Amino acid sequence: MIFYFNQKQFIDTSLALDISMPLSANSDNPRAWYVDEPRMEPVRANGFIGSVLEGGAVNFRDIYFNPHGHGTHTESYGHISEEFYPVSEAINEYFYGATLISVEPRILPNGDRVVFADQLNSLVKGAFSDAIIIRTLPNDSLKLTRNYSGTNPCYFDLEVVKVLNQMGVKHFLVDTPSVDREEDGGALVFHHAFWNYPNFVRKDRTITELVFVSDEILDGQYILELQVAHFVNDAAPSRPLLYSINEKKD
């Protein structure tokens, strides 16, 4: 379907660019935060077998996974608050202007890989987006299968929040397990600053982690469709989709 969002620009909704990671029940599924691999098991009760392969009439599986630790997910400020605030409450629109940028993190003397504000400033100059997607470099397919636990993955310097604030960003999407350092004593300074928690909380903002943006998708402006499963939880599995912006020919 062709969808015009102004008189001259349109997207083709049949050409979505999926930047989510699939969830699968095997050891190749990406993991973080020391969780075990996801499990999908046939229900077995009172003679019922939820597996066609094993003789059942239907496939009927229980699924065990962690939204934060098992792939692409979107979270609300409820992730860090005493108040219970489901991520579904933070989203009342689903299409956004978005900017995709690729950044090579700097390596600090202690070995940490960090993305800094000045790196973003040069790449998003002049852009005004509801959403920013960060692809960290190098961008290899191992991101789709990596166990990030205990590896001190790339994270974001606190000053990046100021750049996002200046741009009016509501939705921040990254290909790392967290915007904060893996081990920071529970400070989660970026999360707190992004949502301005606990003072004057920005309840309309979300963070999406563990996206994967293939090299075939070029940096630039897109329309983002943010699909989030309707879990009554601070985080839920999500499927962000990008659409190329096309110009109508006169």
C-alpha cells in the first residue's frame, strides 16, 4: 500500500525494513543479563500433547523468555520506577519520523566502548526526528547470536541525552543490550536522565534495545513503525520497521 504523509512524500508499506531480532528457542538466540536461552515447550496435560510432530492435533506451546534479555524490546520509564507503568501506556502513536545513523564507539583506557554526544552532533545536524536509531560499528551478523552477558558491551555517554532533548526525540533505538554500562552499581544514569526520573518524568518516551540494522539499510531519514506487543509490563518484545521516504514526481 502506498501511504502519503504529506502532499509530496510517501512510503510503500509493502517494503518494510525489519530491524528487529527474531526470538527462537535455541542457544543461537541473542542473550544478555545472564538469562538462559528461551524455551518453547509443548503443553502436556491429561493426555493432551501440544505437538503435531508428537501426535497431537495442534501445536500448543508454552514460551519462556525475558523481554529485556532475549532480543529486541521496548521499555518505558517503568523499568526504573517504583510506579508500575506498562510500556503500552507510553505509546499512543505508531508511526514516527526517524533518523538512522552509524557510529563507531570510542575505546576508553579501561577498554569501555562508548558513544559520545559530539559523534551524534555531526551526524544528526539539521535533523528533527521523533526517533533516533543508532547502529554501532563494526556491524557484524554476530550481533544476532551473541551472548552479551559479562562482556561489557558498548553504551552511551550521559551527554547524549542532551542531544536527544535538543532534537525532540521521544523514541531512542539502539543495537546494544542497554544504553547504560553493563555493571554500574545500579546507577542507570542514562535511563534516569532520558526519562527525567524522578522529577517531571517524560512518560511519553521509550527506549528500544537490541535492534539489528543490516548494512544494506543506509543511514538517513525514514518513517519508523514501532510495533510493540501489548504486554502489561515495563518492557515488551517489539518489532520496529523502517520505511524509505519517497518523493512524488510532478
